[in-house]
Amino acid sequence: MTVRVGFLGAGLIATFHSKMLRHSGADATWAGVFDPDAERRDAFARASGARACASEEEVLDTCDAVYVCTWTSEHPRLVAAAVERGLPVFCEKPLGVDLASAAAMTSAVQVSGITNQVGLILRSSPAFTLVRELIGEPASGRVMAAVFRDDQFIPVQGHYGSTWRGDVARAGSGTLLEHSIHDLDLLEWLLGPVTSVGARSREFHAIAGIEDVVATCVGFASGAVGTLTSIWHDVLGRGSLRRLEIFCERAHVVVEGDDWFGPVRWTPAATDAETLEWSGDALVAEVGRRGVALSNPDGRFVTAAAAHEPTWPDFAVALRAHVVADAVYRSAAAEGAPVAVPPGVPEPRG
């Protein structure tokens, strides 16, 4: 069945998902698009072939599945509208401005039974998928420590142009919630459940409630420890960059540069062992050689929506990231006091 896909929000992230969906080859057509910014709506319509709609209701009434790509405070209302119509919904991360709103949204979609997915796309990254495989090899030994740095220029400027991210009422918080919730989710996907955090945050840009630096110490149920440093700076030439370094008992793994295609470097324990490096097509080929199937997250959503089946990562996965983020914020408010993270539902390794 060809799925008519609608878009609520027509900014940078909606454009990204539209392009990813087209690249996936999924059986979809572009239905309507609405954005309060008519110029942005019309530009999206011209580029994608979607119909420029005069209202959110017009989009929702003429599509089979919908993307919610608005500022964060609008997510609960628009997801509720999709639930009311029984529409499969893809919601950008974070789900809401706080844990309470994220929990309510998750409960609503679960009760409704609709297909639901969240934009935690790094779980689909070939680079991080390969990292997961490498640290999971018995020869690597147990994971001991992870050092994670995530930085980008503050997205109220430059090509992001997300001025709403400087408004705490619409964004909820700053770099941790709006950007590094990806990283919190990724750390649990790679290393297992987080059990405790200790964090400090600062507001160098003096935007009330919008932190631009967060440094977090993380404890894992496995006994591993980690650090996550998230930064919104003003170095416009840097773009958005991540570097994750993982030390196992008998291996060292680093991914940096491109979130999707690496490079990934792996150094095993033997003194004469060669450091191996994969990037680009070679990285994708190595993941395939290991028997791991990669999938386009947007194609996955539309395919699941057509079949009215579950897909991943869903709202329950995103809610868990909110639980961890909430603990980080509570620790930061207490200037680094340790905060226990309640256990979540264990996820399968595969």
C-alpha cells in the first residue's frame, strides 16, 4: 500500500527526513505539509512535491502517516491529534519539554496501538552499529570506560536558524535535551543500562533555562563508567561533531567525524596487532559481513505504518532517554550530586 505521508513542520529536520524517506525507496507519496512560516512551508512543498496546506488539520485529514517536526513544546498536542485519528506518527526527539510530558505521550500512543517511531536515528548509524559489534566481541573483554564528546554551534544561528531553541517555553532546555538526548540513548544502546549520573551545567550564552554546556559522569549496571560532555558554542565552522572513545579490557574503539560513516578505528590487545579502520562504503560492508542488517529509519517507519506493525526506536525507547536526561538535570541542579537512575525495561542485544 502506498502511504500518504504528511509533515507538520517544514524546517531543517523535516527536510532531512523527507530526503531520507525518498532515498529509502519506501512506497510513499508526499501528502500535505504545514508550517506557521508560510515561506518555509512553500519551499518544502516545492522541493518535495507535498501540497502546501493551510492548517495542521488539513495535513492530518489527508494523510496515512504523519511526521511531527515542530518545536518541542508542540509535540504533545500534535501527537495527540494523530492518536485521535489513529494515524501512525513519527515524532522528532525529544518527545516533550520534560519527563512528565514525554511519559503522557508514550502512554497515549501505547494505549492507542498506533505505529510510532522517534527520531533517535543514531541507532541506525552504520558507524555506531559497528562499534556495538566490536565491543560486543568476547575477545574485546568487558567495557571499562567511555569518553563521549558532542559539540555543535548553538543552533539559534547559522544554517540551523532554530531561534525557538533559545526560548525555554518552546524548547524546555538546552543542549542536553535538545541535542544530546541522542547521546544518552546511544550510550544505553551500546553499553547497557545507566544506573547513576552526576552532572554540572552552565549557561555561557546567558539564555535563561537554556544550558549550553553539560558535563556528566555516568555509571552503568555493567560496572563500566563514562563521561558525556555536550557543548553549544559559537564556532560556526565546526558544525555538529561527535567523538566516542571506548576502552574495553582488551580493545580500544574510537568513532569520530561523520555520525554515519566514521571512520571507526579498532585496536586489539596484542602488541603486534594492527589498528584497523573502516569508513564509508568499507564500513557498511564490514557491518554486512558481520551479519547485521542496516535499515533506513524513515523507510522503516513508512513500511511499518503500511502494515500497522511496531517499529523502532519507539516512544518507549525515547521515554527511557528522557528518564536518564531528567536524572542528569536533577544532578546538575544540585551542582553534581549523584542521582540514581531507575531501571528500565531491558532491551534485547540484537
